[in-house]
Amino acid sequence: RKEVEQDPGPFNVPEGATVAFNCTYSNSASQSFFWYRQDCRKEPKLLMSVYSSGNEDGRFTAQLNRASQYISLLIRDSKLSDSATYLCVVNTGFQKLVFGTGTRLLVSP
Amino acid sequence: EAGVVQSPRYKIIEKKQPVAFWCNPISGHNTLYWYRQNLGQGPELLIRYENEEAVDDSQLPKDRFSAERLKGVDSTLKIQPAELGDSAVYLCASSLSGSNTGELFFGEGSRLTVL
């Protein structure tokens, strides 16, 4: 079983739609969690951290469920510019950051 | 402020040839990472440095891969000899030591094609 698993997609949604991605992790001792965004042929960049209490940044909401060992990312009112690959990242301890395979999102007009 | 700088951006070589990648991290970042990203996959850690010490190289294929960070700043990653399966993007990233923000700053990557 992979340490971090994501549905690779692609998720095809129209502009204005709400879309959600999930990610599961295998190491129950994992300490911290993040979502990164990667545009086509570009480097990954931090989108947001994921806190136990959940956190929101504009149209983006991230949530963590430690009991079920999954993380989610919700994007409301999708924009064309949201088209990218979203990488789930887990700190499994000792600053070891493990990336998922990424979920590809395509937002169409 | 300059970001993480990598070179070369692109490299095409024949199998069995050697190749080297260079990385200059963000000034003041003591932690440096080398990741490999295959097409359609997420980045996979090859090696992590804290200053000049390799603290995690468990995923580095040591028979053909080597890395160094002699003065705790720049780093090089070498493959010798390269194999077809080594074709990938090699990403360098840096972060502040002990940071729990999870924010790694990546370079643009070095895209390797092995023929």
C-alpha cells in the first residue's frame, strides 16, 4: 500500500462548480499535512496546510480526519485558472514529506 | 529574493552516459532535497540534506546515483551510468531547518531524457 494515495483523475468540471478531492495516508503517526499545486510542466508550490480543525483560504477548504486517515480539499466556484494537479503531502515524521501521485483538475468554460 | 536555481533545465543523453545536475537553494535554507518526478506521478524523495549532512538517503539508488553538498549550500546529483528508466524530472527543493510549515521551495527542475 502506498503511503499517500490519491485518485489521479482527471476531474473535469465546468466553471463555477464545486469539486472535492480526497487523499488517504497509511502512517497513523503522520504529523502534518499539506496540499500543493502543480501546473503543467512547472514545479509544485504550497497551496495550504491542513489543520485538524479544518481551514479555509478563500474558495479553498482543507480538512483532516485523523480517525479515518484522510485529507480533503474542497474548491468552490471553480475558475479556469484552478486547472492544475493537486498533490497531497504528508509529513510522516522527522521532516520526511511524502507526496501523493496528484489529482488532475480540468476546469472548462 | 532569488528562488531555488537548478541547471541544466533539459538534458538528453544516451544510456550508460553520466549526467550531473546542480542546485543552488534559497539563501539561508539549510535543508535541501532532491526529488525525482516521473510522468503522471508525484515527486519521490531521493535524498535530504541538513547543511552538508545527508540525513535521509534511503531512497537513493546508490549503485548509480550519488549526491554531495560539500559546503552546505550548493548541491550536485550525479547518475553514472544512466539507464532508460532514469528519464524523469529531477527537482531540487529547499526549506528552513526545523520548519514545520511543510513549505518546500522547488526549483524549476532538470528534465532528463535517456535514449
